[in-house]
Amino acid sequence: MRVFRGIPARAETPIALTIGNFDGVHLGHRAMITRLSDAARARGLPGAVMTFEPQPQEFFAPDQAPARLTSLREKLELLRECGVASVYVCRFDFAFAQLTADDFVTRVLRDGLAVKWLLVGDDFRFGARRAGDLAHLRSIAPLAGFEVEAMASVVVAGARVSSTAIRYCLEMGDLEIARRLLGRPYAISGRVVDGDKIGARIGYPTANVQLKRLKAPLSGIFVVEVEGLSSLPLPGVASLGVRPTVKERGRPTLEVHLFDFNERIYGRRITVNFLQKLRDEQKFTDLNTLTEQIRRDADMARRFFHRRAAKA
């Protein structure tokens, strides 16, 4: 997959395009990518995805922006797995935010990308102050030389699939509904970095996974599986939170204890799949009380895997 940072001044070849944040690359996004591939193939055009960095909400109100489901790297990896051939990562800055709706169509879509077929969501807004909508896009597209198609919302179990809905499920600890909307377990990927070794001192060594985000969309203690260390996912239990027992005003940290595993994995990049929430994060009176609770958490996680194996 080719990744382009920014939009060229003049396109080299016409394309079919879809636009969006694609946060989480959920079932709705995957349906858009499938439709893009079909339309591009039918028209003999290369297909491409356009996304934004930072996401618009992060640019306008960074303190109020929702937690990301995926970092940019995670998003690009998921798009590659979906078969996307090209991604344009558009830098969302002050200059871009000031583009009028008409300038966005002419300068970005027509001149910069030579779009001949465009797929957007039915709630798509664009241009300064979100002034452009689907009706305006359809009215101006013929003048810019491209077709427009709107993608209807994807509905799963009566719920509209959206990044917002998935964030709500994760916040509420409903990982099963989040999995249905994503089409896979919710996961966080990152490099294993050196930690403070508290887990090892109390008998539960952990892999400290780098979180390249200001805030995570979920917190608590979880049953997890880890990919990237073996041919099969490895079972474990994870804590994602600020660790109130050992830190004052700590930053969000993802720590994973893998069962029956003692290899050194510093520097390795792993993917943590969240399978079930066990409990919220708590502050304990001392490390002995925390250690006893971790033992109970690990026992519950092991029972989860035993039950799953018995059903297989």
C-alpha cells in the first residue's frame, strides 16, 4: 500500500476515491472500501482513500476531542489489510480548515487528485465551517468532472455502525457489541517499552505497551489475547488506566501479563485484543492487597479461556 503525505498540486492519473476519518476501520468503513473497489474496477480506475491527520475535532478542540479508536499507524495497517492500494493522509491545519467547499472540490478533488468517482457517507460535510453537504457536492461535481455516490449507513443488530457508537460500547465495557460493530475484537497495537518493574516484583511481570495517544477509549482490567509474539495469540490479563495504587496523577498505561510466558520482549511491537472486561480500575490500600486482586483477575481470565476452549 502506498501512503502519500499531503495532496499534490496536480494529479498524475485519475482515481476513484472515498473520504473519511476511518477511525477504527469498522464494518461501515469496510463496506465503503468494498464499494470503492467495485466501482474503481468497473471504471478501470485505481482506488484510493483520503483521511486526515490530525482528525478535524482534534484540530479545532483538542481537549474535547473524543478518544481515538486507532492511531494513524493502526489505521493504515487496517486499511492495508482491507486491500486499499493508496492512502492520501491530508494534513488538517489552519490553511486546510479555511478552504471553502468549492475550493476543496476544485483544488483538492479535481486538481490535486483528479477524482472521477467519489464515495462519501450520507452525512458528509466539507469545507470551511462544514458549509458543504451532500446536496452541494452533487451540484458541483459535474462541473469538476466526477460522479458522486453516497453510502448508506451500515446497521448491525439494529444499531448504526459508527465510531461514536463503538466508543460508547468501549466506555461502558460492552466489548461484545463493540466487536460486532468493528467486525473484530477491539485492539491496541504498540511497542513494548521498559516499565517500573512493579509487576515483576510482586510476581506478575507485565509487558508495558506504548500508548501513542492522549487518551484511550476504554479503561479497566481485561481478558486479552496478544498477537505478534508467537504463531498463535497468547492469553493474558491486562490493565489499562492510570494505576492509582502506585502512581499519583499517572498517565494512561497499558500493561499486559501473559500466562506461562517469560521471554524478554522489549522493543517488540504487539497487538493486544480486548476480549472481556473484568472490572473497573481501583485504588488499593497497599501492594499486598493489589497483588491479591491481580491473582483473582488472572484466575478469572484463565477460566474465560478454559470455558472458551471447552466450547470449541
